[in-house]
Amino acid sequence: MKKFLLFCLSLLIVYTIAYDLKIGTLQSYSSKPAPVAAVSIKNSIPYKKVKVSSGDTVLSIIEKVNPESLSKPIPEIIRDFQRYNHNIRPEGIQVGKMYNFPVYKQVKH
């Protein structure tokens, strides 16, 4: 019985290694990322470069950069942030690094 369990365990280890080598478990970074459209500064939203501090989130920094009430929908804010930062996801920001945050103009009524 011990030999059978040892054989099954060995088979599982060999399968796991083969799977990891053939398909992999980590995202491959060797392929080129999708091209990012160039942002035209003339026709785009202005931005401010901000250094991320501990505890900051994209939305908290956007609120600091735009002190008046922000009336933009969150998906649009996220899309603008990603457009200015080479498609970096909001969850991927790192403390101490500089990122571009959109500055929205308030519409006066």
C-alpha cells in the first residue's frame, strides 16, 4: 500500500512539474502588451502627477486632486486613470511611485 501511495504521489509531482513547464501558472510577460493609444494633450483631460502614499487609493487621490464635488461615474474615472498610466489597474498602484491623475473641470450652472 505504501508503494502505491508513493507511486501516486510521484505521478502527481511529475504531472504538476510538466503542467507548470508546458502551460505555466504565472502570467507570461514575454509577449508584447497591447499598444496604448497616444493621448493628445490638446483634446484630453488635464492631469496632475501625484506620489502615492500609504493608504491611498485611486479614488481617494482623485478626490484630493478634484476638491469640488466630483460628478463623474467611477468607471469613467478608472478608464481615464488607466489611459494616463499605460493601462495600470487601480489595484496595482504602489506606494512611493508617481502616477498621473485626471483633473476634471467643474461645469458651472
